[in-house]
Amino acid sequence: MFLAIDLLLLLEKLILIIIVVMATLGIAMYATLGERKVAAFMQDRRGPSRAGPGGILQPLADGIKLFFKEEIIPDFSSKWLFVMGPALAMLTAIMSSAIIPWGDHIVIAGKNVPLVIADVNIGILYVFGVVSLGVYGIMFGAWASNNKFSLIGALRAASQIISYELALGITLIALLMVTGTLSLTEMVKQQQSGNWNIIYQPLGFFIFLVCAFAECNRTPFDLPEAENELTGGYHLEYSSMKLGFYLFAEYINMFISSAVMATLYFGGYDVPFLDESLLSPNIAALVGIVALMIKITAFIFFFMWVRWTVPRFRYDQLMNLGWKILLPLALFNMIVTGAVILFLGK
């Protein structure tokens, strides 16, 4: 009986992993189309419109194009690390989805199935650990390319990610003071029974949002691949699907960052003013998934909106923002949060 329960749990988690990974890849794939459509709308043009009705098959066309492009590995590169770089960037981007609660739970044959792959009590620390590994994918690929422009792009990426992770981490300390837990599932349940964390931590959310742009290398923080300075940045020597992995990892990171922000500050799968107890568990779970996806879509649109609105920073401006503005603001937010909690005796 014990073995049967373990096998059932293993099958349950395996199916959930496949669904989450496939959904993440699909959403990231069509986010590339969304990016181009948003850019076209803001620049008063049509955007992709030839591949399928309204350009709906454009991501598939791009994938086929990359797949059949010539695979080039420079002669003087470190070939093993050259291949490992984009694979690591892609792997770490997908791994972050493991601890996000996509919904409450569904009932199958009388058994409650939680819609989270790994409900660990150190969930947000896991996200930090995996995101920190992502920079190694960039560093490995750029160093292995044996190209000075690629290396400069990787050094920019490493210093940028490390700098903004400091403010990001301190911001989360203030949020942990309010919630008293590291589990994303528990944070969502607290927000369901009370107020969303954005009400308690508006400054913390703003700092987290800006740092998310930097962590994802999105404009105006896309200095690691500044074409006008580095002729392409850290993935200069890459082609075919290896280049596709690097570009795809950026959109997966954008999707996961949006999911994390929605979970931490906007109630995750919680629907305001809706009493889920009045619905059947499966209907409530479906409504929660739709609500979370709407929040994620809004964040992804904001990422794209900013990209086509704000010009790129100079690198000294980027560092000044991280160290001289966001880090002091994060420390101030943490101290004020601690003082308020102490004053209220909570």
C-alpha cells in the first residue's frame, strides 16, 4: 500500500511537471509573437501577418527557421562549455516554475491534487537559488566563445544581476516580516483571507518590479546585449537552436518573474470579492488558474510596453540606480516595515 501511494504521487507530480513545462514553453513561444504585435501597435504598423491567420503561426515559423539554420561552433572555443551555456540558461529558466502555486487543488477520484509541483517551505529561497544559477549559463557561453565582445557582455550581465539581487533580496526580507513564511502557497492563502501584499508593501513591489526588469535583461536594462556597443553581446558567436535557447530563456524568465510577482503581491490565483467555497473545487481551481494567467499577462504586457517606450540606460546609470537608489530604498523599506510591525505588536 505504501509503495502504491508513492507511485501514485510520483505519477501525479510527473503529469503536473509535463503540463507546467509544456504550458511555460508554449506561453513563452507566443510571448515572442505578442512582443512583436505590441511593438507594431505602438509604432502604428501591422507586425507579423503572413504565417497563418493574423500571424498566429509566426512562432512556429521562427522555431523551424532556427532549427534548420547552420550550426556553427567556433574553432577556438571551449566546445563543451559552448554547448553547456545555452542549455544551462534554458534549464534554470524552466526550473523556477516548480514552486509556483498555479491554483488551489483539484479533486480526482476523491483525491485532492494540489496544483503546485513542489510545495516547499523555502519556496522563495529556491527561486533565488535557481535565478542566481542563470548567470552561469551566460558566463559559460560567453567565456567559451573566446570573443572579447561576448565576454564584456557576460561581465555586464553578471555584475548587473548580482547588483540588483541585493535590492531584490532585501525587499523580500520586508515581505517576509509581513507574511512570516517563505512558502508561496502559504502567502497566497494569507492573501485570500486578508488583503493582497501590495497594500502592505507598495514600495517593496516597486523595487521588486524594477529589479525583475534587470534580472530578465529587459529594456532599459538590456546592456549585456547592447547591439550598438557589443555587436550582439554575450550570444554573439551563437547560431541556430543554441541562439534560440538564449533568446527563449529570456521570455521564460519574463513569464516566471510575472508569475512570482503576481503570487507575492497580487494574491496569486486569488480572485477578489469571490468566495471560492461556494464553487466546486475543480471549478474554483479553474477560475483561480484563469485569474493568475490574467495577472501574468498584464505583467508581460507591461514588460513589453516598457521595452518599446523607454530608451536603454548607460551602464554607469544602471549601476548608480542599483547601488545608490534601489539598495538604500530597499533598506529603508525593510527598516520602516520592521518598525511598523514592532509598533503594532504584530
